[in-house]
Amino acid sequence: MAGERTEAPTPQRRREARKKGQVAKSPEINSATILLTAFGLLSIGGLHIYQVLSVLMQRSFTGISTNDFTFGTLQNAGYVIGELMVWAIAPFILILMLVGIVVNVGQVGLMFSQKAIVPDFNRVNPLTGFKRLFALRGLVDLLKSLLKIFIIGLVVYLTLKNNYLSIATTGQMSLAMGVSKLSQMGITMGLRVSIIMIAIAAVDYLYQRWEHEKSLKMTKQEVRDEAKQQENPQLKSRIRARQRELAMNRMMAAIPEADVVITNPTHIAVALRYKRGEMQIPKVVAKGQRLIAEKIKEKARQHQIPQIENKPLARALFRTVEIGQEIPAELYQAVAEVLAFIYRLKSSTKQYRTIG
């Protein structure tokens, strides 16, 4: 069918879509990569963070005697601990932010689209949301969510099942050893979930690319229309110049048939034609200003066509009547007076020639 989108998108189509913020992007890649990075950092530097925070807390409460243990001293110690915790965790947060930026840029490149941040009220329309829920993309998103829940639940279940005895023995360990054991188990579980999430994200990205390419496809008519719009500007310019040249030649060829040329006198020239018995209303056969006006007057002199100076009428005709059009009703009287004068002039000339 003619309206089917079967053609691959053109570069122009891709640029327009990108300007609107329509790009192939999977949010799953961002979240899965950040999650994997977070658990990777914890597996490498988690013990260091724990040791640093333990030392900081010990130092914060050291020196507070029983007599000084008031709400004020406790509050000050809390402020110190909070500030030091921020400084201890800040490098990890910065790394996660950097990873998020790199992954996002890796998917879509450097891009800022104002249209993408303009509110779209169709997104909050219940009817539109209901339709989107049962669309292919909505079903895919639902399947992804169910798959993630299933995988996370399965990994947690298998981890707890395989480490049941280890978890049970943590009650016999010291607090530090118990926390370390459970933390290591949690980090291992998080890494496994993250790796599986990366695999899901990769599949989702391939799907997003496929769906994006499908949405950009064009009909044959759209491709033809775009090709016309993208024609060589120089070719268009040459065509327009040729069209102007042909129009000028046709106009100059019509001047010998004119009955009178009305001038400004130096800036505007309008040639009128009126043949009684053939035409009901006078018609403009040529008009121009400055250089073209001079050419019209020169052509009129060559063919002995009368030239009448009438500034208001010349301006009105030039402004309101196109070449080949009849004069408007409001100019009938003024043009009739000019033509009557021309006819009287021609009649007097004929009588003079007859007498002579």
C-alpha cells in the first residue's frame, strides 16, 4: 500500500527526530551499569569505608565523659560523624555519577533537546495511558518488570538457600565479623543480580533500537517529498533566474501591443492594453520600476507607443495589478480618462495627416 512505511529513514529524518529528543535509548542500561558499579565499588572498597567510619565514630565519642554526655554534645558528635561520612562516601557517589553520564552519552551522544523537556499532556491522559498499556511497548515493559522481579527473587532465594548455615553461624561471631560476613554475602548477591540485569539491558537496548528504527521509517511519498525539498539550492536558484528571464521576455514582447505606458515618470512604468470590441476592461501587459521601467519606456519609444505621466495612477496600477490582470473597478475612471486622451491624440494626428 502507498501509505505503508517501508522505506529506510533518511539522514534528514534522523536529524529531525534527534532534535525532538527521539533517540534509541534503554534506561535499563543506565540503571544496570550504575548498580553493577556500586556493588563493584563496595566489593573493592566496602571494608575500607567500614573501617574509616568505625574509626571516625570512635574518635567522635572519645573524650565525652559521663558528665558531658548531654544532648548538645551528642548533637555535635552527630554533625561531625555526618560530615565525615559525606567525605568518605563522596568519591563513590562521584564515580557513580560519572558512570551514569558516560553510559548516557555512550548511548545517545551529546544531545540537548528543548522539545524533549516540553510537557506532553498526552502522557497524563488516562485514555492515552490505557492504550499505551496494551501497545507492544507497554507489554514489553511489563515483561521486563516481571522478569526483573523474578530474577531478583530467584537470586536472593538461591543465595539464602546456599548460605543458610553461614547465616545461622553469624550469631556466634563477633559483631564486626558478623556484619562483615553478611555484607560480603549481600555484595555477592548484588553483583550477581547486576550482571543478569546487564544482560537484560543489552537485550532491551537492541529492542529499543529496533523499535526506534521502525518508528522512523518513511512512506515512498515522504521520501519523494523530502528529496524535492533537499534539491541543490544552486539548481533552484538557476531555475528561478531562468523563470524570471522568461517572464521578462514575455513581458517585453507584449509591450508593442500596448496602447499606452503610464509613468511615474522616472521610477515606475505600467503598460496598458485595451482593444475596443475585443476587451471589456483594460489589462496590464507590463510593469516595472527603476531599470525595468526604463526598458519598458525604451521599448515603447521604439514602437511609438504614447507615454503619459501620471504619478498617482502609475503607483496604484503598479501596486494593485499584476501582469496579465485587468484593472480594478476603482481605477476605471482614471484609466478611461487616459485612454480617452490617447484616442483624441491619435484622432487629431490622423486628421492632421489627412489634411496634409
